Amino acid sequence: MTYCEFHLLFNLPPLLLLLWLVRKRITRVHWKWIGVVIGIVLVFAFPWDSWAVHRNIWNFNDARVAFRIGLLPVEESLFFVLATIETSLLCILFLPRAP
């Protein structure tokens, strides 16, 4: 299984379900802040993951990734983005609405 296939199988269905569940609650402001959080996540996670790959703490099989940005597969960055969106949507779904 490629990393991209993993995302299609395990991340896309929950993401679509969450988008459907929050469709009446999510606003432009939510999307703005989700974008800000994604930026923060990428700024902190990308160097950390790159360092771990550089130090051989973990690695990614070249046969299972599309291409790399530096040392990391593009799918790893996609994972950061998808996980952040999914977590944000869960917060929107379960937190009370603003008055």
C-alpha cells in the first residue's frame, strides 16, 4: 500500500464524514483559523520529522511515496494537514456553539 492509498482509505472517509457533520456549523472564520493552525503545525512538524528521518529514527520507503519535499514525502505533509483539519472539525462538532 502506498502512502497516498493509505490517505485515501483511512483519512478521506472520516474527513468527508466530518465535513458533512459540521456543514451547518462551520464558518469562514473557522476555515481561517484552521488555515492558521495548519501553518503552525507545518512550521513545527516538518523540521522535526525531517530531523528524525535525517537521524534514521524512521524512514519512508521510496517505492511507497509519490515524491519528497526535502527528506519528507509529500504525503507526510498531507498527513499533517489532514490530521489538523480532522481534529479541528471534531472540535467544531463537539464544542458548544458561540452565543
